[in-house]
Amino acid sequence: MEVINKYVTIKCHINGAPNESDFEIKTETFSLSVESGSNNVVVKSLYLSIDPYQINRMKSYSSSQNTISQAVGIVPGEAIDASGVGRVVASGHPDFERGDLVSGKISWGEYTIVKGANIDKLDLMGFPPSYHVGILALSGLTAYAGFFEVCKPKKGEKVFVSAASGSVGNLVGQYAKLFGCSVVCCAGSKQKVELLKEKLGFDDAFNYKEETDLESALKRYFPDGIDIYFDNVGAEMLEAAVANMNAFGRVAVCGVISEYTDTAKHAAPNMLDVVYKRITVRGFLCIDHMNLFADFISTTANHLRNGKIHVIEDISQGLESIPAAFTGLFRGDNVGKKIVQIIDE
Amino acid sequence: MEVINKYVTIKCHINGAPNESDFEIKTETFSLSVESGSNNVVVKSLYLSIDPYQINRMKSYSSSQNTISQAVGIVPGEAIDASGVGRVVASGHPDFERGDLVSGKISWGEYTIVKGANIDKLDLMGFPPSYHVGILALSGLTAYAGFFEVCKPKKGEKVFVSAASGSVGNLVGQYAKLFGCSVVCCAGSKQKVELLKEKLGFDDAFNYKEETDLESALKRYFPDGIDIYFDNVGAEMLEAAVANMNAFGRVAVCGVISEYTDTAKHAAPNMLDVVYKRITVRGFLCIDHMNLFADFISTTANHLRNGKIHVIEDISQGLESIPAAFTGLFRGDNVGKKIVQIIDE
């Protein structure tokens, strides 16, 4: 059986802030059956993950594209692979059958042909499928591994999280509170700041757009200094955090969204602070911490069942909403994990 | 008995590159006896350590001055404490007697009154006293701890060292070679580069002043990338090293001499590289690694006895030479550990 498959692609490489007009919805004739002898699996998309890092794959060149297979450049006109949850509609692989719920790399499209070994059967564990694109998937693991493994927190330490209403930041703050740290966060709107303080119970939060001097702002919010900075933004915020860091402070660099769309923008922290305060700045990717996945899932699922973690999701409807959903990440439109639901089963 | 004690001081705070005219030799009447009931020790200086970090103490303000007691600001007109080796000329402390050789914090002067517990008796172990100001003292420990503890090297890794003819850099390179790493270094003159290649046997070395594009230079010298960068200079060199770093690369930030005399100058490494290549940038100070001192001394003394480590010292004569010796550090005048010999016993 054949259908028309719609998928999102870029018209050309994107080297600055992305616009919706940089994207195109393409269509193709798509077979819903698997050739005999192939172990392919045909997956119908249900929920797709919308992540800022994809912008680095859309550039004509970024050094990041040479690092790992997940960061390889996206070719204009071709389908864009992304994490998602879907339903098997045809399978040539013995481990999968029609109707199975799966998670893994599919595409920003309605249907994807996946090599059987490159997808996982999904156990919902009683949670909505969208959780398995965000909080119980790589966003969650990034927060968990980044906080516990990279930041190596001690109870009572003072934690600063930027972009704290984003997919990873809100969870880092929640893990840090549950662990016994004090947490002050920043975000880019009054509404987000209220959410962080009132719903998530962080010790404090501020709107960085209302601050003219980030270094002074952090001095106000951290009169006793910062022990851990979980960096999602880079640039001036990283500089201000380093200036306010305590001795033996740790910076986990998860992402630097403010530098993604402006290649001339780089954090220039005071290196005398780095030396004299013996600060460690460490970049990390969740893919290096898959050994923690089982721990992460059981811990997080328990917290969810006990109501100790709040899930902040921002779900748009339909494949056509992907360009707006993605470009909105760079305008700070999303509150929580950005997800697009492709079909309502 | 009283003598005239000469000592070096700064006339006023120094906020840029230091000039000899910023310094002054002062004299004072100085008693060579100890008051009864005091546990003070009067030490006559023999060899004094001349270190770039002192410039950060000479500034009217540097955040570094708030970090550790060793980095506290220097008051114009007052004596400047520094590491050195000296001879006890009078003692009120039961552990010390006239004639003892001691090492520790004395001052850039001919004589110092030291509280007895704040100095150590020195066992020369068959080495010249100057070694106990450099290679067998904090410069050596900095290289040893920085390389083995902070860089966590593996055999065969590719190591880059900047300011490699300096007190710490030359030793890092030598430890790295002995450990089984390949080592490429840079320095600021043809003569230094020859020394690094020919006498110290590094795999390669280059004069950074002859390179117009440091990133390209490092690409030439490290076609397979850098695993470890031991940073003594900061700024553009740190940026170029990060750009050439391999996945899981480590940067040990020992010092950033190019940033010391220009507060507007900061390294602005590409943070996308830091994230995607999972680079760790870690500042450190040797004082946090005193637990390694015994290991460091026994390992280094063995290498010295077996002729496996070369000692590169640059010794000036006389207290009056201190201002030139110190300011020369920032012009790259020194080749190896800069020491001033105060008296020839």
C-alpha cells in the first residue's frame, strides 16, 4: 500500500537565526510495506522531539558536524532525523511487528523507514507517550547525567541553571532541589520565572532580559557564590557565572544556545578566575552516559509516580507546526520540552 | 647586631605590563637577633623564586586576590613575600638553629623574619640549593600535579605545552615524554625552540611569534589533534588549542600570562567545540596537590640522578637584579626557571 508521506526539510543551509521560511514541507510517495528479505521497519510518527542542537546540523559548516554521527550535517532537501515515538506499521525484522510502539531516531516526517536494529520497543510504564520523547528520554538523561555525573553535586551546594524553563534546565533544577541543593535559575520571561518559582519551587528565579548587568545580578542572587553552574546558553551568562563562582566550582556545559546562531559570539570568561578558583568547565553529551540510563529511568519514574517531579511540556500539533516549533526555540517561545504531536491516535 | 637590610617593593600598584621603574629597592635597619620569648627565625636569603603570578598581587584589584592567602594583594612600599631558600642567622624556635638551610616563604629581600612554623628545614639531597627553588619546589610540583593529576594522561596521547621554555612548561614536556606521550611545544624565540627540540628532545616545537594563524599552526603540528593542552598563556593560544582538540580532550590551565597584564584580554574558545568534543578545561593551583609532594620529590630526584630530566635555570645575581628579572618574565627574557641568587656563600 502506498501513501503520501509529508516531511520537513531545510531549503538551504541556515547560518544565523532560523526562520520558518528556511523550511519546506515536502511530499513523497511512500510504501507502507517492507520488501521481502529486508529487516527494515516502517514507523508512523506520533511524537517528535524538537531540539536546539539541530541548528548546528543545519549550518553549511560547524566544527560540531565532525564530531559524532548524531551531529552530522543535514543536507538541504533531505529528511531530518530526530528522536521520536512512533507506531510500527510494517516490519521485516523479527523483533518488531505491526502495532508495536517504538522510540528512537525517526524523522521530522509522518513516516520513516528504520533499519530494525536502530529502534527500540517502547514500554510506556504507565506514562503518556510524550514523556518518552522528553523527560524519560534524552532530555531527561542529559539533565540527570549532566547534574549528577558532570557536576558531582554535594548536598547544600548552590546551583545556578540558565534556560531553566527549557527541556533540560527545568529538570536539572528539579533534580538539584530533590538532591538537597539550593537552586536559583534564570529564564527569559516573567511567566517562565513565575513557573520556576511557584510550580517548580526553586529558591529563586529571575528574568535575564530585565538585567542590564548579569554579573551584578548573579552577585545579588548568590551572595555566597555559585558552586555549580549548569550552562545551557553560553556567552555573557557563562562569563557572569564564572565571575561569581566559588573555589572548586564546576560548570557543566550542556549547550550554548545563544552562540548557536551567532558564530562570532563566544564566552570569554575571566581565566584568572578559572585558575585561582580552580574552576572546571566541562562540555558533555548525554550519549556518553548511556550507562546511567537504567538508573535515570527508575529514579525519574519513581519521582514522577510520587509527584515529586513536574513535567513541563510544550506540545504543538501536526507536522506543519515543526518549522514554527523549531524556530520558536531560538526566540524562547517554548515553555518546557518542545514536542510536536504528529497524529492523535 | 644590626645590619642594613635591602628589599624590593613596588612604588605603586601595577595594572599593565610591569616596568623596572615600578620597583624600588628600600633599605631598613634590621636586627639579626631574635627577641627573647619569640619563636621567630631570621633568615638570610640565598636564592629567590621569580614567578609571573606575582603580577596579579601587584594590581590595584584582581579577583584573584580574594581567593587564597598566597594571592593576597601586595601593598606598595612593603616587602614582597616569595618562595626561596635561605640560611638561618638567628632562631628563637627550638626546631631551627643558626646555620640551618631552610626553604619556604621569605621575601624579595636580603633578610626576612619568619614565624618559626612557617618555614621548612631543607635537605639538599645532593642537589644544588637553586633546585629547591624551582624544579624540586613549587614549579616542579605544579608541572607534576598539573600533568599527572589534572591532565590524567594516557600513554601515546598527544600533548601540547605553551610557554614550554618557562619554569613549569619545560618540566611538563619532560614528564610527558618520560611517561610515553608525544609532545609538541611552543615558545617565543628561535633559541628557545632549539633548546626544546635539541636538549629536551620534544617531538617538535615552534616559535609562536612566527605564526600568523595559531589555529592553522596547531593543525600542522597536530594533524591527529591534541589530547592534552597544558596552558600557561591563555588568550588566542587557548582558543587555537580548543579548536584542534580531540574528543575528550583536557586543558589544564596553569596560568594565563598573556592575560595577566591586559585585563581586557580573555580567551574566547569556541564553546560548541567544548560541548561536542566534551572538552574539560580545568584551572588548578599546586597548593591543592601537596598530597603528591613526596611522590613528586622521589620521582623527580630519581630522574635527575639518572640524567633523565634536564634542569633549565635562568639565574640572575644580586637583589638589585630582581626588578629586571621579574619584568623580563613578561617579555619572555627568561629561559627556564627564573631565580635570583642573593648572595654567593
